[in-house]
Amino acid sequence: MSAPPAPRLDTRTAGTTAEAIVCAAAGFTTLLDSAVLGIGIPAIRSSLGAGTSEVQWILASYSLTFGLALVPSGRLGDVIGRRRLFLCGLALFSVMGLLGAMAADPWMVVAARLGQGVGAGVVSSQVLGIITDRFSGRERARALGAYSTAGGVAGLCGPVLGGALLGRLDPDIGWRVLLMLNVPFAVVTLILAVVYLRPDRVARQGVRVDSVGLLALGTATLLLLLPLVSSMAFVFKVLSVSASGAMLVGFLLWERRFAARGSVPVLLPELLARRGYVLGTLVAMFWFGAVLALNAVLSLYLIEGLGFSALRAALVMAGSSLMMAVTSAFGWRLVSRFGRSAVVGAVVVEIAVVAGYIGTVNTVPREHVVIVFVVLAAVSGVASGLVDAPNRGLTLEYAPAGASGVAAAFLQLSQRLSATIALAAVSGIYLGILGSSAGGYGRAVAAGLGVCLAMLLLSLVFAIADARRRRGLEGPKS
């Protein structure tokens, strides 16, 4: 299959500094939402009486719709213009944030989070499209750097600011303020976008959205998610997982058929033929889900298990975001020198960190847990800075010419779907053990983080496979 033609860019649309700032502001706004939720889950549980299933859905719903919205909204941006979709996505994101804050029961929060995930996915895809379309060379690198930095700042500031608000406000009010914390930032970003984000002048024809592929992939994910978040009988769980596998096979077959017609599918068959891309995507997928689930469980443990305030819990874990932002600044130098081996080493470090968390909770006296957690969080941040962005760059080296946008979208989609499953599974295991007669925090943390450990081991296997492939590679990349 031939790669899709590159867009014809009108030189009058060359990106401006103001547009780069708008994109960075959008990144901060949407990622702030993800950063503050974990710290607010205990308050939501207490205020609304949310059970295990509701907590699982609250944690997982945002990533689910965020991921599924990425590809179709990116393709729609090609058709109707990125500025228009950017504004619509940000408006939806803001409205859903307000609805979530006014929720009267856990399922209203879930519904709002689903809608907010759609808005965030629409915005994220347009941001990446705008940067790709309007910037090139060093200016594009700067715009992407600003976007990544904004996300790092959101990850650092969100939990701390959210924890401070939860500590000062009434418990029933605090989590509501937390859910709409991003709304003022979204409104400011929306105003900046109206003023500074110019209409698109990119000419594309014949763009089709692979709606069947997205529906099949979404259905497969939901069928896999249902056994994790419901109390259905074992036989129905087996049937649901089996149906998910069958739907995934159908998805792959449809993608080949859709691509054969000359259209651009969710997953280009050509990408599956490139081992570098497949292995890198698997590294990112298992890494991303494990790290997000890890942080969610640790936040629950610090607040409910150790009785920390939300602010204190956020400060304990703040070193992770801080060190990730610092390491990301020079991570590329290490990767350029050591290649995939640097990523392999970082995954090994994260595995040791997770094992350290499990050992700390079960063996270290409570008065010393904070010190160990602070050190482990900082080390985890260093590892994240050497895996996240470097692995993305190494993986996208293998995107076909003219299809980097589709390759990047599916890479991010795989991460979000992984986060959906991991957040639901790990939080369910943790809360389920706590609710059992033989449950205890040490056992619950060990079981939950054990899943994260298994996912990181899989990430390591694929990273090593790619490192070996690169060392033995001769001739052009394949």
C-alpha cells in the first residue's frame, strides 16, 4: 500500500510563537486533569459512597475515550480544519468538567469523565496536527518541547495544588473543585485560541475516517474491560474475553481491507510489517499503563492506608514529575549515545522501583515509609524521562513516509487503551483485597503493584528484543 500523500501547506500558515503557546497551554490544561484525579479519588469515594466498580470506571473512563477520540478527530481535522475542532474539543472538555463537579452519584462522574476524555482526545490530536503542519525543523522541535514541558509542569503542579485545595475545603466540596480545576485554564486557552490560532490553509482531499475500525477496537476494549469492573459469573467473563479476542482479529482483518481500498485505516498494515515500530509500540503500551496504575494505587495507599492528607501525599510523590521533567531535558543525549540500551536500562530501574515499593509497604516501619517513597518516586521520575519521549522518537523512526501522523496517533492510542485496562485491573485488585476478610494494605499493594511489575517485565522483554534487532540490523530500517 502506498503511503498517504503529504499535505500541501500554504506558506502563509507558518506557525507563530503565539500558536506554539496556545498548543502548550492546551497540553497543560488537558494533562492537569489527569494529574489531579488520583489525589481526589479517596474524597470521591467517601463523599459519593463509590464502590470498587465505580472507582475503576472513574479512573479508566477518561483514558478510554481519550484514546478512541485521537484517530478519528485527527482525520476530521484534515477535512474541516484543526482550529475548529480544537475550539470544539476544548469547549466540550470544559463543560464536562463542570458536569463532573456537580455529580450527585459516582456514575455521573463516570459519564462526565467519558465526555471529558473525548474532548481531551480531540484537542490533543489537533495540537499535534497543528505543530506538524505549521512548524518545521528547529521551530517544530521547540514547539514539541514546549508542549512536553507544559505536560511535565501539569504533572508536578496538579497534585500539589489539588492536595492543597482538598486540605482547605470541606471534603464534599473539595473534590468538586478539583474536578473543575482545569476549567479556568481551559477558558483562558479557549480565548487565546480564538485570538491567536489562525484558520487552516492545508488542502487535503479524499480523507475518510475509519469508523468501523474504531468501533471494532473500542468494542474489543470494552469487552476486555467488563470482566474487570463487574461481578459477572466466571463463564460470562470467559465469554467476554473470548469475544474481545475475536473482535480484535476482526479489527485486524478489516484494517487490511480498508487499507486495500486506498484509505487510511486506524492501523496501517505497513506499520505491522515494521518490527521497530511494533516493538517500540509494545514497549510504550505496557510501560504507560503500568506507570499510571502504579501512581493511582500509591495515592490511594498514602491517603487511606497511612492517613496522609491529600497535599502531603502529593508532595511525597512530587519528585517523580519533577525528575521526569529534568531528565527529559537531557534524555535524548543519553539515547543518542547508547540507543535503545538506554531505554532498556531505564525500564530495569523502574522494575527495581516497583519492587522497592512492594518491599517498603510490607517491611519498612511506618515512620520511615515517607523517606523511602520520596527516594523511589525521584528515581522513578528519572526512569520515566529516559523512556517516554526517547522511546516515542525511536519508535516513530520507522513510520512510513507521509504517515507519521497515523503512526503517532496509533502509538498514543495503544498507550491510552493500556492505561484503561491497567487502571481498572490494578485498582480493582487493590480495592478488592482491602474489602475481603483477609485483606490488608501490604497484601493489597503487593497484589496491585505485582500486575504493574508484570507489565514492566513485558515492556523490558520488547525493549531488549528491539535493542538486539538494532544491533544486528544491516542495511535500511525495516
